[in-house]
Amino acid sequence: MKDYQKQLEKLRTDAAECRLICDLATDHAKRDLFDRLASHLTTLADQVELAMIEAKSAKG
């Protein structure tokens, strides 16, 4: 479970970095790309977190 937690933290960090790059980008295409990346990584992190919660509750 610690591996999942570590990956979850990495996904959240990467998403935050992409969001920062998006906010700072002056090029429209780059801004759009990093906006999509941030959204995608956030969705992945949410799914990992949900899987962790489900696995934990299944163990009871």
C-alpha cells in the first residue's frame, strides 16, 4: 500500500507542476497542452486514491 501512496503523491505533484506551467505559459498551445496534462494526472490520481480506499475497505 505504501507504493500506491508514493505513486499517488507523485501524480498529485506532477499535476500541480503541470498546472503551474499552464498558468505561466505565454504560448497558447503550450498552455492547452499542460492544462490537459494537469487534468489527466489529477484524474489518474483520483482513480488511484479511489482504488486504495476500495482495497482498504475490502480488507475490512
